[in-house]
Amino acid sequence: MKQILSAILTLAIVLAFMPAKQSAQKKSDEDALIAKAKKIHSAVITLDTHNDIDTRNFTAEKNYTQKLDNQVNLPKMKAGGLDVSFMIVYTGQGELNEAGYKKAYENAMDKFDAIRRLTEKIAPGEIELALTSNDVRRIHKAGKKVAMIGVEIAYPIGTDLSNIEKFAKLGARYMSLAHNGHSQLSDSNTGERDDKWLYKGLSDLGKKAIGEMNKWGIMIDLSHPSKEANLQAIALSKAPVIASHSGARALCDHSRNLDDEQLSAIKKNGGVVQAVAFRSYVNKEKSELRDKMSAAIVKEFAAKENFKILESRAEVMKLPEQEREDYFAKWVAIRTKAKPAINEQLKDKAPDVNVKDFVDHIDYLVNKIGVEHVGISSDFDGGGGVEGWDDASETFNVTLELVRRGYTEKQIGMMWSGNLLRVLDEVQKVSKEMQKK
């Protein structure tokens, strides 16, 4: 009997200590995983292909060397280990006429100038403009952050295709032929709303623009044009293309995302899809529920500051350029103040779209078209971000989730920058060959 009681007591002691032992082992495993992810994150070059800018943050008094409220600036890039930021020359689209093109061109020049001002006058010791993949590696090796330039909409080139060469010489390394609305060059994905199209793809001018972009070394961006326009662009291009900030439509049915047919065409072309961490393009259901339930909370905070929240993004995009930038800046500031209240009140009722949801898109793309055709983007300061990667300071969390899912350092390096820089190299090689001819 004593032996039985002793055995029972021993078993009870063992069982009592098992949860603590298992918990300690779990913590040890987690610490090891985090350490591995940190090592990988510091070893690879992290490149985000889409960060919008506000030129008011590029002055001597207020600039990216400071801890601004926006999502991307130098302190946040350093804190999160984000090495390369594609800064975006975005211009609102007006009428398809010379007056509209002229105004947009002037706005585009202002943004090109702002980026140059940051890299050449405000903070040349901290960040430098890269024009090639070798520039990226050289600047990164020197311990500085890297700026690159993308043009989100080709509307400001007007009908003068020589402006494509001008943009390339100013540093533009990718460009989209349309944004949220049909341009003089291409139909937009927004045509799906009412099934109304101007060209059923690219315009004749847009088709010629593809050749000019190939000639001057500008990557063709498929993130905003219509599906038909994208397929035509791929067929016409002599070089690989990119989607600078798009998700997988199979996971989130939004016209901004790419369906399997487009993904397959991009793979065949040798291009790359930069998965985007934009809530409503990652998980529409979670995003819509969260937005609906958080709207009342944000409105309460806005009311205290006499700020009117517009009902839809479409209303915001209709605002004149400066008014839209003012609106976004104020909206971001108010939402930031409301964020703790939103998180507390909605954590169970309406969970936020998070890094795991975002990496689900990366997994899908890798399985569908291969890791060599997948990259990473945020659309920060243009509406982007998810819980866990809501500004540049949280960039490490993406690498951590990729490590959790079993991706190797080589694969993570390819997705963070290797694939995109490989496409840039191929585009610039085609450019040199075309210019010789």
C-alpha cells in the first residue's frame, strides 16, 4: 500500500510540474524563433515598394528626420529595420484635357523635387536616392536608408510621351498607367463598379507608352489598371512587369487584387507581385466589420475637434489634391488618438486585420506562382497597414511571421527585395538594348 501511495504521490508531483515545464519550453522555443527572425531581418535588405508622401513633410522645418505622426519616416524606418522606401509621386486625376495634365505635371514635379530635397539637402547623411539595384546595395552597405521613386499614375505625362524619359531621368523606376479612374492611357480597375470602360484595356497612346517605359527603364506597374489593360500590357512589354501593391483576389474579392489568370501571366512574364498590407485588400469581411464598428468611435473623437468624417473613400478621392492631403493628415491623427479605444472596445467583437492575414496572401502567391515572383509592400501613408505592421517601426513583425511559417533566410531575402531588384535589373538591361537600337 505504501508503494502504491508513493507512486501516486510521485505521479502527482510530476503532473504538477509538467505545465510549468511545458510553458518554459514554449517560451524557450519562442525566444529562439524571435532570435532567428532578428538575425534574418538584419541580414536581408528590406524594401517596401509603396509609401505615399506629403510634400509638407519635406521642408527644413518639418521633415523625415523627425518623429512625425505619419507611417514612414527615418526614425520609424530605423526602429523597424526598413531599409528601402519607394516614395510615391501621386497626383490626383482631373479632366482628360491639357489643363488637367498641366496641373498634374506641376504637382508631380513638386513631389520629385521633395524627394530630391530630402536626399540631397535635408538628410543626405541618412538617406540616399537609388536608381539601380547596385545603388541600393551600396547605400545599404554604407549604413544609410534608401529612397526610390514610383509614379502611381501616369496622368501627369499628358499626351506627350517624351515625359516618360523625363520622369526616368528624375528617378522614376516604376509607373502605373491608371489609378482610380480611367486615364488617357488605360482603363482602371474601378470600371468594374459599373462595367463602363473607355478602351476595353489600353488606349492607343497607352500601348505606345508601354514601349517608351521599356525603352527608358521604368518598370510597368499593374496594381491599378483593369484586368484587360494588365493582360495587354504584359503581352506588349519586352521586359518583366510588377504589381507594386496588390493582393490575391482568390483570398479577397476586390477589383484592386489580381486573379489567378493575371498572376499566371505575371509569372510567365518573369515579373513580381508585391503583396500589399492594406486592410480592405487583405480581408474585406474583417475590414468592413471593423470599419463599421469603429466609425462611431472615430466620429466621437472627430466631433471633439470639429472635424467631419466623409462617408466613403470615393468622396475623399474627389477632393482637390491639397484638400485631400489635409483631410488624410487630420484623419490619421484623429484615428491614432482613437486607436486605444477602438482596440479595447472591439478586440472581441471585431478583430482587426493583422499580419497573419497579410502573410496568408504571401503564402497563396508563393504556392500559386513561386517565391521568386512575390514581394512585399504596405501602401503606408496612403491607407495601408494592418495590425502588427501599421507603420515602418513594426516592419520586423512581417519577417517574424514569415519565419514562423518556415520560410528560409534566402526566401525571405528574395521576397523583401531580391525579386524586385532582379526585375529592375532586367528592365534596365532591356532599356539599354532598346536605346542602342
